[in-house]
Amino acid sequence: MIPGVSLIEILTVSTLMFFIGVYGFLTRKNLITILMSLELMLNGAAINFVAFNKYLYPGQPNGQLFALFLIAVAACEVALAIAIVINLYRKIKAVDVEQVNTLKH
Amino acid sequence: MEKIIFYILSAVILSLSLMSVLSRKLLRSAVYLFGVLTAIAGFYFLIGYHFLGAVQLTVYAGGIVVLIIFSILLTHEIDHQMPTPEWSRVAVAGALCVAGAVMFIQLLQGSLFSRVEVPEQSDLNTLGNTLLNPGGGGYLLPFEVVSILLLAVMIGAIVIAKQRHSVDNSSQEKQAP
Amino acid sequence: MYDFTTFVQSIGNFLHGQFSPGVATALEWTLVILIYLALYAILGLVLVYVERRVCAFFQLRLGPNRVGWAGTAQTVADALKLLLKEPVTVNKADKLLFNLAPFIITLAALTVISLVPFAKGLQAFDINIGLLFIVAVSSLGVVGILLAGWSSNNKYALIGAMRSGAQIVSYELSVGLSLLTMVLLTGTLQLSAIIETQANGWWIFKGHVPAVIAFFLYLTASIAEINRGPFDLPEAESELTAGFHTEYSGLKFAFFFLAEFVNMFTVAAIATTVFLGGWMPFHIGDWAGFNAVMDFLPPIFWFFLKVSAVIFLMMWFKWTFPRLRIDQLLKLEWKYLMPLNLMNLVFTAILVYLGWHG
Amino acid sequence: MFRAIYEYFKEILLAIRGLINGMRITGKYIAHARKEIITQEYPDNRDTLKMFDRFRGEVVLLHNENNEHRCTGCSACEVACPNGSIEIIWRAGKTPRRAKRKSRLRPSYTTCRCVRCATCVSCRAPLMRSKWGMISNTRFSIVRN
């Protein structure tokens, strides 16, 4: 634990970060920025795992392992999403979600 | 000292993530995201989970952000500016987010977390042993599942992003006199 | 055996005795930062001079020999020239990112040398995941390179940055895997502990064939990772003017230049630490007299001797072979270095499982 | 299958042999670097450096021991020069008799226009000579008067 910092403060930071990510997810139209907002949300969740692990169960590494799996899954997700973005750009020369309006090109 | 560092880090995390969400230049917001992820790695180092911090730096800051920057480099012009979203969307999203954040923080303030005082162990060895333990609270099965997921994603990404030569050839043949 | 632990501790005790704990910690940090900044600048100056001289000797030329004794002040003169030049910013560039990029690269290079153990107890940051941290931080420099190439608004810079990004991201795997082989043998990630395991013999002698293979794979892959010749095609002068730092001038160019040379030092230092025994002196079995003579030299001298030997090997490599093409470069990584590394890793794992390692 | 694996490892071993060969050659170079250096430190060794006879450099007007030259100002070199780097200037004197004097003769020679063809030297043998010596630290020394 960090001396002088309570769990509630860390959780507040992660909550604010999560909702900033939600805001970006709702207002942006560019696929890549949506992806980046998603990363913010995922990281807020990862901070929660780590903080709970450190403050409530310091003897077990379970929260750390969840954060590790979360990072691995986020890497998978980004790799696929970027493959899709590049393919999309090749077909319609844009990466805005509103311009993707055909089912089959 | 740790307290001051924590406040600096959280200020950096919050301000850079706000800038990343609000910036109108795409690459700049990717750079702000890079700053956020590095600051979170710093937070992990501060809390004492060095392995997790290093993994965060390697995978997130060194891998995912580089991938995102690559995709921006491939699909955008340098003077591209994103249009500002219309105000109704901003208002609805902002109201939702503020309401949600206030609600969650209210919930947090009211809750009591019971702390368990356990003497801390050297974390890297327990981490490795738990990760590769086939039974008794071990995480071997998720580990293998994640590795299969990574393999599947690698193949999937290659298949999706690969240029389809057959389609191009047929279209060229049609155009040829 | 010379030991710096007590010396470093006495400085810490002195500071803590004089000031309050907060101020003392801040002073310690400032001292460490100043020492490392000075080391960074000196390393840059010395390595640039050595590189130019050695390169000249390989090509049967003389190299810089006018300024100072045998040209030793040449790099100082060059640094002064770069300092006094006008910092030109391109008109259509993204100013913020253009100015930020050199600092990201410099930060990554500086953070990595803070982990290098120069002698027993002479290490700023002895973390228990040292090797992983080095791999993690050295992968951050690529962000700076990509930003520099993009924000210059220049096609040569952009192509150089893209090539550099692809190269660094792919060669990072080989660096990580070859270091992982050595982690299997040593059983620890902490740099000081890795050196402690080599007290009875360096890993390159003790670790049999896998260690030797891993050493050469590491050297090749990390030369490619820091964009040095013959893998320097991100900054191929004849094709891309100067690659990602085409538009930079003056001090900001000097940052890129310095970071490149300091990265070279870091690669040599990690190779020394992991494979060549760090600051351990050279010992042969039971030759007590010989070992005593070798112990007489201070460990920091041994460290720099080994590092300069590795740097000389890297320069030899650079000035012997022509530059690779981009497809040859990626083929080398994915078709040869990666499979060899994986085979080596499995081989080492079997060796360690059977308990045959030193 | 086994054939392919054999070829793969054979390729790697051949590559390693090639690398060692290349590094042996450059290693030989650096081992003998002191003896075999071919760089000439030009302006410093001007006295000892031997040049071949047919070398063509900057043209100089030959002077005798009293620092007098025998140029009569016939302008043959000026005519012969393909790109006008030599110019014979007669300083206008008060009387025609004094104007003809040698001290008033001023051959001007611009090195940056000269292509070192040495056509001018062949005009009057003992008067001019093609000599190596093209080095200048200032831009004022490019034009010789």
C-alpha cells in the first residue's frame, strides 16, 4: 500500500478515468479514437484490480494476474481492431463510423 | 513522499486522459494516451508491483500505442483535424458521464473496505508460481487460453489485413482492352 | 575486492544526518540525476570520437586528427557547433510533437543506463525485475522515432520512421527471447544477482553452447534494434537523406545523435552484465596467482574494459558489412533469428530441467 | 522435409562462414592500420609529397631569384584559355613608353574558373608552369593578381 493514500482515493481516480473514457467513446466518431477511449476504460478497470489486490488481499497475487490477463486481452483486441481499420481504410478511404454504412462492399 | 508522487501521478493521468479525449488532432491524442499509460505504469511501480508495471510498459506503451500510431500514420494526413462533435451529443454524453461518476464516487464514499493485514511476500516468485500452477488456485488454464487467443488473433489479423490479390487481378483484367 | 556499497551508504548517511529526511532524499535524487546526465554527455562525446577514429582505421583513413591531441577535442568542437546553431522548426510541422520527440528518445536512453551496475554497489536502481524493465523501457524509444518522422511533415522522414518502427518492433522479440534464455540459466531477473551468479565463471564460458548462441543472437538483434549499421536503413543517407531526423537541426539533432550512441553503450553494458560477468574480474579455474593479479584491478575498470571490447566488436561488425535491404532485414528476423532463438530457448529449458547448467 | 531442414541449417552455417570471412578481412585492415593508411595530410606534407610529372594544377608565373618574371604580356595564354580565367591587364600609364614597362603588367588569374587544362602553359615554355598547390583558406586568395 502507499502510505498516506487511502483505497478510496485510488478508486476515485480510476472511476474518473473510466468515465472520461466513456465520454470519449460516446462523442468520438473516428474508429481509432474510439479504440483509444476503450483503452482508457480498460486501464481504469486494471487500476481497480491492482488497488483491491494491494489493499485488501496483499498476500495473494490474484488481482495482479487479472490485470495481466486484461493487458493480454487488450493487446489482442487492439491488434484485431487495427487490422479491421486498415482494411476499412483500403475499401472506403475513411475510418469514420458513420461512413461505414454498407453491409457488403 | 509517496503521497506527493501519487497525487502528481493521478493529476497527470486525469489531465492527459481528458486531453486525449478532447484533442482534435489524432496523433496528439495518441501521444496523450501514451502519457496516461506510462503514468499508470508509474502507479504500478509506486504500489510495489514491479512486474506488472514492466508488463504495462512493454505491452501497452511499447506495443499497443505503437500499433495505434502506426495505424494513424497509415490512414491520416498530418493536417487532418477531427470535426468538433455536435453540442447535443456532447451534452448528453457529458451529463451521463458526470452523473455516473458522481454516483460511483458517492457509492465509494459510503462503503467500508475491511483491510486484511497479511505480511507481504516476495511478489515475483508467488506470481510465477500462481500463474503456472495447474491446481489449487493456480491460473494455468487461463494462461493457456490466453496464449491460444493470442495465436488466433495473430492469424485473424493477418487474414483481415491481407490484400486480396485475386479481386484486384480480376478488376484489372476487366479494364484491360 | 573493491566494494562501493559502504561508500555509497556513507554518502547517504551523511546527507540524512545533515538534513531532514525529505530534503535528504531530494538531494540524493538530484545528485544521482546530475551524475547520470554528466555520464550521458561524456559517453556521447567519447563514443562519437571513438566511432569516427575506429571507422577511419577500418577504411585505412586517418579520421579526425586536427583539433586537440590526435583529434580528441573534435567532438567537443562539434558539440559547441551544434549548441550554437539555430533550432529550426519546420513551418508546417506539428510543433508540439516535433519538439517532444527528442525528449522521449533521450528519456528512454537515460532510464536504461540508470539500471546498469558499474561495480558492486554502484548502481542507481537495483530493481528485482531489472532485465524485464530494460526490455520494457528500451521499447519506448520507438514512439519518439515515429513522432519525429510524422511531425516533420516530410516524406523521407516518414518513410524512415515507418521502417524504423517496423524494425524495432520486430527485433525487440529476438532481444527479449535471447535474454530470456539467459534468465533461464541464471534463474533471476535482478541485474546484481545475475552478476553474483557469475562469480565462479562467466556465463559465456559456463553456459556451454546455448549461452554462446544467445550472445551472438542478442548482439545481432540489439544492433538492429538500436538502428546501427549494417541495419541502419531507417537513416540510410543515400536513399532517405537522413531518415527520421532529416528536419532536425542544432540541439534537437544532437539529442537524437547522443541517444543513438548511448544506446550503443547500453547494449554493450547489458551484454557485459548478462554474458560476460559484469564487473567480475577474469579468473581461470584454480590459478590462484593469476586470479590474485586479476583481482588487483578495480571492478569498474573490468566493466569498462568489457564494454569497450563489445563496442569494438559492434563497430567492427558495422564497418565490415554493407547495409541490408528492408526485405532482407525482415527476412533475417522472422526466418532466421526468431526460430533460432526459440530452438535455443527450448534447448536451454531442457538443459536446466536436467540440471546440467553450471 | 528433412531435406528442407538440412538446407536451412546449411544456409545458416554458410552465412556464418561468410560473416567470419568478411570480418577477418577488415580485421586484417585494422591490425595493419598504421602502416597502410593511404590518406595524405595534404598541406602539411607539401614539401615531401612527390607528384607525377603530368599532374596539372594551378598555373603560376615563374620568377627568377630577383623576383622578376619574363612575361611580356603577349596575351597568348589569355587567348588559349578556354574559359577566361586568365586576363592580362595593362595598367594605363601616363605615357606610352611607361605603359609598356613590365611593372605595369598585371596578369590576373581566377582559380575558381580554371579547369586545370594547362593549355596556357604550352604557349611560352619557360614563363609559366602548372603546379599543384590548390589550397586556400580565404576566399580572397582565389583570384591571383
